[in-house]
Amino acid sequence: MNVVWAVLVVLAVTAPAVAVMLFVRRRAPVGSHFSDGDRAAGVFGVLATGFSVLLGFVVFLAFESYDQSRSGAEKEAIVLAQQVETAQLFAQPAADELTAELVCYGRSVVGIEWPQAEAGTQTDEINPWGAELFRTLQAVEPQTASQQSAYDKWLDQRFDREAARSDRIHGAVGVVPTPLWVVLIFISIVIFVFMLFFADPGEGPITQAVLMGSVVSVIVVMLLLINFLNSPFHHGIGGVRPVAMERTLSTIDRELLTAGGALTLPCDDEGNTAP
């Protein structure tokens, strides 16, 4: 979340709300529009309680999606590194082919899928390098016990990697449906209008400004928090970034360099298929 923009949004919404409250206060009767303040406070308590319960549920739902995407991204990177190690147990040329395709898979996650997630265009289509890995594996015929063990382990790791990828892209499209956003905004407007009936020229303008400003600012901040959790892929503070996958790719490059391996990668730096 961009903190500067968040502060500007809060101010842009709170300032007009306070201005409206002070304007209504000029024409309001002394003691507010309510003849029974306790009864009005009770009604407001019902509105606030219902809104807070719904808000808490939505925050929990959005946080679960956010955490799932973050954890999935980290696990996907870990499993990718494990698969690179497993690939070294296969016979040549399958070992080098699988290793190269794994590197391309990681590059495509960072260079292609992550920008799509940030732009909100990420789909649940299979990663093309995941398909290439499966086709390459189909041609592998284990000849020794160690190769057979590596083959079985690879299948387990492939399942784990795909499951982690599914968790990662789960939050790319958001989990808070549009009708829920409509309900949250509608209740926020109802609370704002209800607050205007508490306008009282018998109280000071600062008191009335704080009364409206505190309520509106808290509501806006909570809605911004939900939006942040509902869209975890971004460059701002707390955004889910491909740090784990980038670290894994860097580690793989160092290990291959140490081992003296010179792989010919079938992709460019962003994971696109090389011409």
C-alpha cells in the first residue's frame, strides 16, 4: 500500500465529511435533531455493531487470501529449488533439460506472472514451462534404483509446486466479491448520514469536527485495509513480491556455476521462449 496515497485518500474523504457536518450544524436545533439522545445512541450502536461485525469478517477473509498468496509464493520457490536438486539424479540429457526448464519456470514466474498479478490479469492457466517439464519427464526412463526414487520424488514435488502456485495466484483476482463491496459502502454512507443528525450548534465546532472526522476516517482506513489485503500483489508497503523466487534463482545460478555446469536455457531473462 502506498502510504502517501492512503493518507491523501483519508484526508480527501474526511475533510469534506467534516465540512458537511459543520455546515449542517449551523441550521441544526440545539441538542441535535434527536429529542432523545440515548435512544439515538442505541440505534447508532446497532448500526456500528453490525458494520464492525461484517467488517471483521471481511478483513479476516481478505487476510486469509493475502497470507495464502504469500505462503504459496514462498513454498513454490522452495519446491523449485528442491526439484533442481532432484533433477541432478536423472541421467543425461534429461537432467540438464529439466534443470534448464525449471530455471525458465522460475524466470517466467518473476518476469511474466508477477506483472500480470499486479495488473489484475493473472489467470489460472497452467504455466507453459510447467507443461514443458511434464513433457520432458514423460521421456525419462529410470534405469537404476536411485533414478526411480528420484522419479517418484519428482512427481511428489511437482504436485507440491502446482499446489503452491495455485495458492499464490488465488489472491491475484481478489476474494471480496463486488456485492460485498456495495454493502460495505452502503452501510458507510448510512452511518455518515446518521452522524449528520447529531449536528448540534450547542457544541463547539472542534467537537463536532472530531465527532464526524474520527468516524469517517476509521471507516475509510478499514476499507483501504480490505482493499490492500484483497490485492496483495503491488509495489507498496506490505505487497507480496517475488523475493523468494528471485532468491531461489540466484542460488541456483551460483550452484550451477560452482558445479561447472553450462546450461543452454530455452528462454530469455523474463522466461519467454527463446526464438
